Amino acid sequence: MPGEPDIPDAFDVYTVVVLRRPADAPGMSDDELDALQARHLAYRSELRRQGVLVVNGPFDEQSDPSYRGMSIFACDPAEAARLSDGDPSVVAGRLAYDVMEWWTRAGSLAFPLTDSPVGDRRSMPED
């Protein structure tokens, strides 16, 4: 019916982790930062190899420069938080993170580099 809101019947719900630079991040030398970045990238690469990290990457030209990057995980938010706690950059205090569920219209996204399903199909809860 015209004028009716376009509310989907089903949603795909993904676990998203947003990495950010905390205001109190410790200072480090360029060499220390380079080594830490290499460990951070290797850790993320291993999570991808294990199939728990679906897609990730850094932000650029964002309105808040403290936001550093985003990841979509193939697990629940508690497990994504546990895995994020193990990131060397989080351990070192150079990054912090926020974990959330992201609801998108069912079928809106595809992850062609992933062999298994990502996210959960859900309906909007009734009030």
C-alpha cells in the first residue's frame, strides 16, 4: 500500500566490531608501532584463516579520527569480544573496541570469500 513503511519480514543479523583509538592510548616509537601493527595484522589474518573473522579493514576520511576500522565476525558478540580482547593492539592499549549486532534486510549482503553462512536470519521482535 502506498505510504506504508518498507519494513522487511526478515533480517540478517551480523556481529560487528568497531576498533577505535582510545584517548589514553600509550605513546610508542615508530619501531614499536610498526612491530605492533605487524602483530595486529597477523592476528586478524589468523582469525580470517580460522573462519571466525569474515571481513575487516581500516577506515579513512571518517568524521571521528578515533575510529580505526571495522570487522564482521561469524560468531556471537560475546565470542567476538573475547577474540578482540586477544588482539595485540587491544592488549597494548593502542586500540579499544565496541561490539554490536547489525541488522540488515535479509539477503542484502553477500560474503563470497567465506565458505560458511554468516549471521543469523531473524524476524523483527513483536512489541
